[in-house]
Amino acid sequence: MVVRAAVVPAIGSPLEITGIELPDPGPGQVRVRLTAAGVCHSDLSLSNGTMRLPLPAVLGHEGAGTVLAVGEGVEGLAPGAPVVLNWAPSCGACHPCSLGEVWLCADALSGAARTHARRSDDGTGLHPGLNVAAFAEETVVDASCVLPAPEGIPLTDAALLGCAVLTGYGAVHHAARVREGETVAVFGVGGVGLATLQAARIAGASKIVAVDVSPEKEELARAAGATDYLLASDTTPREIRALTGRQGVDVAIECVGRATTIRTAWESTRRGGRTTVVGIGGKDQQVTFNALEIFHWGRTLSGCVYGNSDPARDLPVIADHVRAGRLDLGALVTERIALDGIPAAFENMLAGKGGRALVVF
């Protein structure tokens, strides 16, 4: 059966909306009809080579839909079941998994190397870009790549749980471990940044400063929980100190992945403050520090993968926040588009516009 999908042929090549032929689900696999998929910067990073995975590939890793069929040996799932895609399943057997650090699973992206589908026009084999190939009307994934969709949450909203919300929520609650009353600065107000702002509010942060290059994002940021909004500049650390009694924030969370932004976030924290880097940057983004400032400031700089989250554990907790009205998934979406609109959504991301574009099938 031929379905439409967004395919990246090679690094730097334009995204193509084309027909693909999906196989029937094999042993341990599930076929899913997509309801919605979020357009994440990681998809753009895969297409431009910042992230290196096998190409050509069907992009998309944040989505939700309904099970159409299951392969041999799949238990607990049946046609008609609503599910959320999990692009980074844990194997449960590697060293990080044995330590409970499932977000660092050594085999999380092993599925990206398999042949997922073939182009209907020339038979070219296609990989699932980040395991799940969500930019398609339908997809076939390993059963480990789906989680039951939370009850009471529309699938169009639940799609965002697969990356943006898990990452933003986890960055605050697991990686940075924001405590009630602490001050927080969030750098970058895209989809993940907006989720991070909401998570900081849920954590009870006393002051939440949003920083972005776009003045148009202030309203979005404040609606998500920001108490203050700053346009990024060379004086951002000084402005943040002015807002925090000349101290700097307790926690800075960087959602951009650029060397200058990481450095600015670090400089914006107080002595002994914590900076968590969520954004995915290229190898050319080199961040430098001198030995004396590392000693003097006593600050902590740490990375964050998938919000240091365990989707099976965290999804029900986040769903409770959504149902209680503490977390607004709809507030993350600034544009609802069809599959053909993904290339334009990539251009908007490059221009620093909007929050999360949502593909609705």
C-alpha cells in the first residue's frame, strides 16, 4: 500500500513529499496510522547533517496515532489502540539502562539503520530517520517504539508528548532538578522552550526569564509561564543579574544548541548556579572556558538527552498535569499544517519563528 511521506534524500537536499511503500508489520512490529506529528528542530538537524544517521530517510519522530495491525509476538496492543510514538526506546540490557539511565541507551537508535520502506516511484530503500518515521500517513515501528496514549487527551495534542514535552519537562525536573522558589532562565522559545517554561512554572520557580532573538515570541513565552522576557544580546547576562538582585539565576536551560547561547546561559547563572544544555548543536560549535573562572564561579554545566526522561515513567505524570490544566499542550502549537507544509515549517525554524508546527493528517 502506498502512503505519502516526507523524505530527505541526502544531507542538504530539499525535503521531498512523495509516495512510499510500507511492508506489513513483521514479528515484534506495529503499523500505525498517524493522527498528528510535531515538526522538531531535530528533524532539521538530521536533514542538514548536524545529526548523522543513515539516509535517505523518512523524517519525523514526534507523533501519535492509532494501531492498524500488529505483527507476530506483539502483546498488549491491538488494532484501534491509540498510541504515542517513542523515538528512543530503551533496550533494558546495556550499561546505561542497568543504571536506570534509559535516555542514554546504547541501542536507542539502532532501528534507524533498518530499511523501513521504499519509494513508490523508483524503489529506493528508505530508513526511519529517528526510528519511527512520523512524517507519513502511516508507519511501521517496533512495538517498543509505541506507548499507550493517555486517556482524556486528544491524539493531536498527545503527539507533542513524544519529544517536546518530555524533553522540556525532563530538563526541568530531572536534568536541572529545579526546586520550588528557585529562579530560572530559558534560552530559546521554540516548542521545547515553551514546554520548559511551563515545566518551570509547575516546579514552582519564583522567577522565570525567557530569552529569545524574536520580539514576536514574548506573548507565547508569558502565556507559558515566563515572568520576564528579554531579547537576546551581548548584555543578556547583565540584564538577568539585574532581575535577580545582581546574583544571576539559579538555573539556566539552553534550548538552542549554539556556542554563544550556551556561554551566555552559563554566564547568566549565579555563583554555584546550574546550566543544562538541551539544544543540539554541531561539532563546529565550540564553547570555551578558562580554568580560573571554572574554579571561581563554581557553576555546573551539564548535557541533557531527551530531558533525561523515562517515557514509560514520565508520560503518565505529564498526562496528569495536562488533565489538571497545569500544562497546556495546545499552547505549544503555533501552526497546524498538512504534510506538504513541512518544508515551509523548516524555513520558519531556520528564521527563528514560532513554537511548534503540528502536522495534522
